[in-house]
Amino acid sequence: LDSSKTTMKHKEQITYEDKIKLCDFFQKNIPKYLLSLKFKDIVVIERGIEPLYQHQDYSKKHKMLQELGKQSGKERRYNKNHNEILEMLEKDYKDKYENIILERTSEYYQYLLFKNAKIVIANHGAGLSNIIFMNKNCGVIEIISKLKLYNQKEDLFINLGKIFKLNYKTIITEEEKDNVDINELKEYIKKLYNN
């Protein structure tokens, strides 16, 4: 599922049956070496630096894509206090969480990661498309700026969460590159983990 191509029109066409078909496809085709991996209950998606696409010319497609194509996900938005989030999780959940950078992981790995997660914590972005693989009633905490949510109306993942029957929470930040309210995050994790 490519969220950059999932328009408002498309999101209303995605159904729970589509999810089942996609999950069945991945399950039948998982490389054997991935089957022995162990995954954690809480997954924190860290914005990574991915220079692979910086050479591409997007100028003829859309003027904003030219600039975005020269940036990594981390350059566009990230949590300034990411390490503080990890320290809180280390203290409260020790061996039950993992911090992952999705760039350069395979689609099959991402499928298993999200399928096995009880809670996913991530900044707004394409990586959240993987919530399609999560089990019903699992938790998603999306960190999103006011600009993205209110001005640009980017509620795609919130709506996908409803379609796939996920317990969806948002933490709204002032800026794209901002601190996350650790107490709010901690409270959401506690509620979702014990759900």
C-alpha cells in the first residue's frame, strides 16, 4: 500500500476484505529466514535518513516533490526528544519494545513487524501504511503536526485505523520537528497496552 498514491477517493475504496487478501498474500510468500524472527509488543518507528532517491528529478510531476525528493523522512519531520521516548519505554517496558527504522527493511519484514505489534508509535508518514497488517483492536499512536492534521487535512491513517478496527490515538505537535509530550504518550501506551 503506497500512501503517497492513496488519495481521499482511494481510501474510501479500501475495505477489510482488501486487508485480508493482502495479508494472505504476504503470509503465503514470507521468506523462510524471516519466520524465525521474534518481534516485540511495542514498535517505535524512527524516522530514518534515506539518500537512495535524492538523484531523482520530480520537477515535471509536482513542484513540491522536487524538494521532497532531496530530503529524507527525518529531514521533513521527527521527534526532537526521540531518545527521551526510548528512555521512558526502557524504564517502563524493558524488553517489550523495539525501535525500528523502516528504510531498507523488506516489505515482508514490515508485514511481520506490524502484524505482531500490539502498539505502533510513529510520526505521520508513509510507514503508517503498514497498519493495514495489524490485528484488530491493536493500538496505533500517530504523532502529527497541527499543519498536517488541520490545515492539510491529512487524516488518511486515522481513517484507515477506523476501517481496520484499530485503537487509534493521535499526539498533535505544533511543528513538524517538535518534542512529543512524554506524559501524554506514556498515558496512551498504558491504556492501549492493558486493553
